[in-house]
Amino acid sequence: VVMTVTPTTRLTAGDEGNLASKYWPQWRGPTWNGVASQADPPTVWGKTKNVRWKTPIEGKGHGTPIVWGDRIFLQTAIPLDKKLAVPDVIPAGTPNVEVNPDESVVRWKPQRFAVVCIDRTSGKPLWSQTVLEAMPHQGHHLKAGFASQSVVTDGKHVYAYFGSYGLYCFDFDGRPVWKHAPKRQAKEAGLGEGSSPALFGDRLIIVVDHELQSYVAALDKRTGEEIWRQDRDEVSNWTTPRIFTHAGRRQVILNGAKVRSYDFATGDLLWECGGQSLGAIPMPAIGHGLAFATSGWRKDTLHAIKLGQRGDLTDSENVVWSLGRGTPYVPCPMLWGDELYLLEDRSFFSCLGATDGERHYLKHRLPGILNFSASPVGAADRIYLLSEEGKTVVLQRGRQVKVLAINELDEKFYASPAIVGEAIYLRSNQHLFCIARSAR
């Protein structure tokens, strides 16, 4: 249902790149690393202090708020009080799809999948579009959901990927442009889906890593038509593609049991590097001629891989340095200048030299007993670590640990923050918060 809509300013192609650096157009922000270089949000806040507005969000979603201009975009999945049969769409004999009783997996209801647009100034909803009502064929982990992906925008259109339930394109006024319907995914133990799309130029990149044939694909953002597809020798991962350019070649890097880089134009595999754990979640960071890939299921791994190579780089001199402890399972690594920051899921934080792995501090215990699903974000030489419990630890960027503030909100948080201008946007299990300094 389309609600009241305010017309938005249209952009020329030349404007897009310049404006993207001001906003939060995709997962991990304007430069894919969680840092907003032009922003300066508050250091302190509380239930009433520096909360400019908070808006209830119907349903459940763990995607980052995506911000462009005067608009914020979110995905959500809303449970429906009706009975529908679970679709029998996973072939018999598919390995690893039965629910493990040791896993915290949610039983589920039919869902209404929707894209929501919110006014950035007031927090008021502008429009909400239902894309599909369906009974999911699998459930999800207790800390996940049916809308764990983040949308992506180029300032003209919004692209919302619900995995098995479709990829949808809308204009900024909520009008549907096209939809792409992939085959259903078969995720390990019914743990749910969560890979976001990546966008560069006229192409969207999606990855489907599951217990059947995994693949990475490029789609035309104007039509949703597939341009290329490359099969992957991987099982269930939850990582998001990272697009980058090195030595004039645009590439797509993907985490997994092997880190792999593909040619952006053709989908050809360029290089791969083994040694990661299964079930990879963090998106690799890129900088200093290196790719930084981390994983943390049953073993901690970090590999700093030299770019510009071809073939199998496993255990070669092209792995410039590595680390076997203190790496995250869920949060992404954050590269900021010469420093690589690692947030473990349970209260430990590290700062390493990006080019050589020098340990400025390793596994520093953060104040309190906290759990983290959100990835670290940064602005104005401050690092913001949002815990599931609603406490945000604010640190001074640098090679020494300095806690600037610990801020509390009494809700659950799994989505990573977005930072734009003077505000930081936090999505809880109930609300979207705009944290900004109160008027003086």
C-alpha cells in the first residue's frame, strides 16, 4: 500500500558518485568499510538524551538502515495470522538441511515481505510496499529473521533482496520497476538467509551460497536480467559481495571456506585462497593492496591477501600475514587508515596494523558482558560498537584503547548502524532511532 509521498529530487549520472559519499547507500556505508568520513554524530545519548525521533517498525528485520537524501529505506518481514503449508521445495536427500536440535532455530508463520521508506527529518513513514505474502520453506536462527538483508540504492532506485523470496526494484516514490525471482535456497539446518546485494554502475551482484549448487551472479540493475552466473564450490555462507578495483581491473570478492575474487565484467574466477572456516559471514575489507578476510565458526582466521595475483594463493607468500585468534564470527572487520579493527561477538575488540598485522591491542575486553551482531562503524575519529543489549560502546580511534562513552537504549539490536551527517541511525527489534544532538 502506497502512503503519502513527497516528491524527491532526481539526479544525473554524474551526481551519483559525489552524493554517495555523503550518505549510507549500501551495507557497510559509502566506502564499504563502515566509516562515514563526512559525518559527526553524537558521542553520548540515552532514552531521552539526543534521541531526535524514534519510529515503530512493523515486523522484523536486521538490515542496516540505508540513507539517501531525505529518505531511509528498510526491509521487513511481518508475521501473518493465517495457516499455510510449508512449501516442499528442497529436493529430497539434500544434505545438512534438517534442523539441528542444538541450534536455536525459530518456528515460523507465513510472512508479509515489505520495503519501507521513512522521512529522514521527521521519522514519519512515507510509503510501504508489500512485495510478497508467502509461507517460508525454512525457518531461521534465533538471532536472524526473514529480512536480514540490507537494501542498496543508487539515489534513483532502491533494490531490495529477500533471497529466496525475490529481488525487487522500486523508484524513490515506491513504484515497482521490476522483480527477479530466484530459486529457493536450502540453508544449512534452516538457519535462514542474510546476504545483501552489492551495486556498482549498472550491475547488481548477488551470491547464493547454500546446500545445493551455490553461485554468484551479476544482474542488470535496469531490468533485473542476469548478465553472468558463476557456480561456486561452497556450502552455506552468509557473506555479502565486495566490489573493488585493483590495477585497473574491477573485481568481486566473496568470503567462504575459500576467499575468491571474480572478474566483475565476466564472472571469471581470478584467484582463491583457502583456510577460512565454514559458514563465513563477514564481508572482506579492502585496502593497502590487500584483502582482509575473517571467519570465526569453530576456528578463528584472518588472512591478509595480496591483490593482483592469479590462481590458488593458499599458504603462499601472497598471504602477507594472518591471525588465528580474536577474529569475529558475525561482525565485519573495519579498515580505517592504517588500522584494522576486529570486533568479536562476545565483548573483545582488537586493533592491528593493516599492512603487517602488528598487534596494537588484541582481545581487549570491553566494559560489561556484551554480545555483538552489529558490525563496527566510525565517524569523526570515533568508533561505535552497538551490542545486542542496546549498549553502545564509543571508543576513540587509535592504537590505544580509550572509552569515550557507554550509551544505553532498552531494546534489542542486531542490525548494524548507519551514520549520515550529524546523525546515527539505530534499528532495534521495535523501532528505528535517529540519534542526533539536541538543539542548543
